[in-house]
Amino acid sequence: MKLANEQANETTNYRVWDKPSRLFHWINVLLVLSLVFVGLLMLFRRDLGITGLEAKIKLKELHVVIGYLFAANLLFRILWGFIGSHFARFANNIPSFSAIKGYKSALDRGENPQYIGHNPIGKLAVFVIMLTLTVMLVTGLFRAGTDIYYPPFGHAVAEYIAQDGVDASSIKPYDETGVDKQKLDEVKPYKSVAGQVHLYGAYFLLLLILFHVIAVIQAERKHQPGIISAMFSGIKRITGPTQDKE
């Protein structure tokens, strides 16, 4: 039988983040950074000397194509949140304000509770980030459909705004040839709202990413060494008892 102090000092390797979850994480990082880069080019294209309509459309098309990859990756993660391994499932990552309060109280008392998966604050952060990513996905797809008539909404939008007898496939971005201007005006407010939500959602997401990076570094240094390496290896080395189970 192990003594209590031996159990407290025992270091155990735990398999926590499965390969699909880790791949999603790093692919998402790459795609979000790419989308932000192209988005900044779109916002400041005039300052960069990009003034032609064709160049404007090409930038939007590039942003949308990267957005499709982002969407596919996010939709896979959402699916994996229901069928994946224990710590990948959303059911095991539901944020609880009572758990967050208890966790903060433990830290204030000088304790250092260890978690195989996310700690209670981490669960809240993941929930907010995933919700923001989903909002960005929906608004981005809507803007792709109303701006340059890309799937999945583009064909329906083009059909709606096309004049009677005009083939929807002939409707071109930023060209009102064959367009019913009254119907186009009806679409514009929805397009504008989606665009504003998408833009400020991007700013909010960047702020979340900054806080996330700072929080992870702080947790790595002060509370739970190895959480960063676990996102590469999938394994956490934890000394002492854990607050959650595999």
C-alpha cells in the first residue's frame, strides 16, 4: 500500500487530447491566422494600393476559399464533440459557474488542483471560443453568398435578386446587370448586419485568442506544467491526484 505522501508525489502520464482534437486545434490556428491576414488585406486594400474591382473580388474569393476549409475543420470538430474520445466530447466540457468559483477559491487558498482535461475556467474559455467560431462560420457563409454569390447561400440569393427571366447564374458580384434593385435593397440590410457581426466577431475572436495564449502560459508556469506540450503529444504528466477522471 502506498502512503498518502507517496501518492501525492506520484507522477502519472494521462492520455488526454486525441489526434483528431489536436489536428483540429493546430489546423484551426493556421486557418484563423490566414483568414485574419486576408481580412486585413481586404480592410486596408486601398491603403495598400489595391483599388481595382477584380482585385477586390479575388481577395474575397481567397478569403471565402480559406473560409470553406475553416468551416470543414470546425464542422468536423463539432461532430467529434459528440462521437470523439472522453475529453473531446462536449458533454465532458460543459462550463459550470459553481465549479469555476470552487476552482478560484482553491487557488486563492494556495492549493493547486490538477485536471486531466480542461480546468473549469478552461472549459468556459473553450465554450466561448467555439461559440464565436460558429458565429463567424455562419456570418461568413452568409456574406459569401450575398457578396460574391458563393455556396451555400449564393445561388438562392442570386435567384431572388435576379430580374424576371434572367438566369441567376449570370448575376455577377458588384454588377447590377440583370438585378432587381428593389429586391437587392431588401437583401442589403441583412448583408450589412451579417458583415458587422462578422467584422466585430473577428475583433472579439482576436481578443479571445490573446487572452487564451496569456492564460495558457500563466497556467503552464504557475499551475499545471505540461499543458502546452499536451497539445502536441496528447499526453499530460500530472503529479498527485486529479480532479477529473479519464
